[in-house]
Amino acid sequence: MRIKTKGGATGAFNPVYALAVFIFAFIIYSNSINNCFVRDDSAQILNNPWIKSFSYTGRVFMSNVWAFTGRPSNYYRPLMYFGYMIVYSLFGLDARGYHLLSVLLHSINSVLVYAAACLVIRRYNNGGPVSPGPMGTGPLGAGPLAAGLVFAAQPVHVEAVAWAGGYPDLLAAMFSLAAFLVFAAYPGRGYLKYFALELVLLLGAFFSKEPAVTIPFVFVAYDLLLSGRKRGFVARCAPLFCALAIYMGMRTYAIFYGPAGWLTANFRAEVAGHLGMAGINYHPEIGPATAFLTGVSFFARYLFKMLVPIRLNPAYGYQPVSSVNAAFVIPVLAAALFAFLLYVSFRRDRRYFFAGLFFLLPLAPSLYISHGLGQFLFAERYLYLPSIGFALAAGLALDGVYRGGRGTLKKVVPGLFAALLVFYAASSFERNHVWKDDFSVWSDAALKTPDNGFVQYNYGVELEHKGLLDGAIAAFRKAVALQPDYMKAYSELGGTLMKKGANEAAVQVFRTALSINDGAPDTPGIHYRLARAYLALGDPDAAIGEYRTVLAVMPNAGIARELAGLLCRTGNPAAAEDMFKKAQMMDPAHAGPTGCGDFK
């Protein structure tokens, strides 16, 4: 349908423009389809039995995202795994299928942003008061088209789109936008159908990613500020908050009481004193004052990344702000300017105010760092859902130029906008290569975050996988220098030194690690590697002691057989036979050797 307005402009949804937006988004991300699995994909896709059968659907909706490993988590995102199930049923473990769906979802989301912009922009009548009726949006509907294209090309979206682990962001945006279109277009008839559809779509958004719980408040803002609807507010909003109540009930059960829940017997003692709304507090070192100051700082950084998407990084460092100083002035000014613009837009043009809320509210959970949802405090993927508001503001700005700008401005701004789109699209297309594989991801992160131990550790792991042992050793040494209690980094450093034949140095590294905390979860692996290092140095007695330490805390048939074989070689057949029996008890299905006579 086209809405004809003064000057012959059209402001309604145009299928040709929608198709153009879809194709534009797909082309930008088409080169990410051949990317590999990276980061958490190895665990959540390659080694996840739950995605390989739809029979696990019920368990997925009753558990946290890491429950399949026996680990508790603050994350509850069942639709992520349901999406993986669908792709697995079609493509198996071929990474191209997972990336193809990511690109399709982003392309669909770009079209939905265009459609949402058609609704929002036409709510204002040539600078006059808010109007409930559809109005024009400028020549050829340039404003909504601009919103869709900006969303399609925005470089901060690369992390969410080019990584299969970005499904939660893509799905949350898709269901949120679809729910918004239904909510905004509800004509007041067929209430039961509307209620059911809105409920399902919102649950889809909530089940995809936690920040989507802010979306009902965005809808309420639209209804009060832009819809022009005077009656039926409670009825329209009923499915929003019914969905929220259902979601909170299911999430509470999954996170706290479901399989591997925080309040199950296995983890109750571990989380004592650290539980909150989100689950366990991953950052208990952050007090309320530091949380507030850091949240303001992060908000300014997110604004900058949204406006100037350069120096993008797959793993930003953790930078808490504990005091007010000269460096804090810029974040405060940025936050104050944003608040001022919200105030001005509320007074003059509430469409911009609504766009600002569509950015601020979905971003708010990412600023709740004192008891936040996850371990990563700052990430570009957190901007995917909030960037809808940015895209709407961009569309409004271009529409405003066409409506009320002077002749020169109307000639210059479209050219500048086209140049911006080219920059965005080229940047996104190029950055897709960073997410090609783990080596590319961690190489990029190590270059941009050289002072982060976690990044240096992962970079070292990838260098080791490529056989670049000297570089890996340097990265691991840097990781433990930056984070002296990083047990995994010590373990990998020692293991890499062993590959280089530097077994004495490896022993010293392993001993240093164990002196930090010999009861940490990583210590069995360190004791095992230390045993192997002692064997390489010709000290079997020391190796036997380390093997026994490992088995005392982590019974394992394979390690027990290794120890039994070593006992055979050192002339202790009785102890070896006893160890062979223990190995058989640990793994009765494996017909291994039973004594030194048949040990090979």
C-alpha cells in the first residue's frame, strides 16, 4: 500500500525497497558464509549432544545454556539451541549452514527495521503535532529506506552476524521487531488472535537473549507517545507483560533449579553470598560506585562505537572506573549530551525520543555490570538490538532533510549518506574475514588488546595449534605476567615448553602454577603434565607421585593404565596389577591389560 502525500511522496511499506534492503544486507555478509566455527562454537555446536536431536527440546527449555556440560550459568537462551537443532537437521556440522542462517536472519532483520521505520517516521506530520494517521516520509520513502540500509551495513554487527554464536542477538532482534510491527499495527479487532501472536513473538524474543525483556517498555513508549491511540491501553499491553511473567518464571526455574542450576545441591555452597537476579555475580570485586562509574564509561564507549565503528575488537579488555578523574569527563559529557538530546526530542519531535529509548533500554542490561548476566563486560554484539534505535534515528534525520532542509542541504546530505553507507558496507565486508577462524579472531584481539591475559592466552593457544611454538610461549608468558593466577595459561606454557624439549623449564612452570592454588579445577591437568615432564627428564619416581595425585582427585581409566605401565617398567608388578584392576573398574567396557605380563 502507498500513502500519497503532498508532492507525490510515498511513505508506506514498499516491497521493492524491502527487497533492495534484503539483497544489500545479504551481499555485505555473503563472504562470511565460508567462515569456520570459532570461540564457543566448538562446545555449543560441535560437542553439544543436545542440538543433534529434537528429543532434547524440552530439556533445552528447562536448562541453562551450559547445562549439557554439567555447568551452571546465568544464560537462558533456549531458542539459540533450537535454531542450532534446525540447522543440524539440514546441514549436520557443516559450518556453512550455520553461517548461511546468520546472514539470512540479519537480512530479514534489516527488512524488519525498514518496516518499523515506515511506521515510526510517518507518525509525524511535517513538523506538526503527533498524528495517529499515516503520513508521508519524504521523496520515495527515503527515511525508512535509509534506516534499513544503515542497519544492514553497520560494522558493529559483524560479531553477531559473522559468528554462529551470534544467533541469540539475531533471533532476539527478529522476534522483537516482528512483535513491534504487530503491536503498532493492531487495529483493535480480533483481540484473541492479536494476544496469542504478540505473546508468542515476545516469548521468542525473550527466549533468544536476556536484553529483550526491555522491549515491552519500548512498546509502551510507542503506544503512549506516537500511536495516537487513546483507548484500550491495558488490553494492548496485556500480552507484553504476560509474556514477561511466563519468561521470568521459566528462566528462574532453569537458572536456579533446573539441571546444573545454581541452587541445586552440587553448586549451592559455591554461590553462597553471590546470588542475585541474574544468577551468580561474576564480578564480586565491583562495588556499587565502581559499577555506576564503569556503566557511564561503557555507555559512552558504546555510543562512540555506534557512531564511529572503527578499531572494532572481538575481545575488549576489562577497564573498571573506580574514581572520578579527568579521563572521566568525556564519558560524563557524552552521557549528558545524550540525555539533553532525549529531553529536546521529547519536547520537539518524539519520534527521535522513541528512537533514543529503542537504543537506551535494550542496552541497559549490558551496563548492569556489578551483577551482570555474563563474564564479558563489553562486546560489540551487545549493540545489535539497541542499534535498531540508531537506525531509526538515521532514517528520521534523512527524512527531515528532505522535508524541511534547504536546497543545498538536500543536495549535499544524500551524497554524504551514500558515502557513509559505502564505508559501512566495505568495513563490514572486510571485517567478516576476522571471524574466519579462531586464529584470525585471536590475532586481531591480541593486536588491539595487548594488556589482557585472557586474550593473550587464547592467542597463544592458536599459535601453538599452528606450530608457532616460540610465539605461543611468548603469548603465554605475557598472559601469566598480566594475570599471575591464570592456571590455564601456566599449564599451556608448560606444555608448549615440553614440545620444545625444555622440560626443566616446564617443570618449574608447573610447580609455580601449583604453588598458587593446588586445589583449583585446573590442577589435575597440571599434575598430569608435570608427570609427563618428569618422565621426559628421567625421573619416574616423581612422575609416579604426580600420577597418583591426579587419580586421587580425578579417577580416569586411561591415566590409571599409564601409571600401571610405569609401575611395571620400574619393577613394581604388585602395585601395577592393583592399578590395572582399578582401571578395569573405572572402565569395565574396555578390555585393557590386566598385568605386567600382557602390558604393551
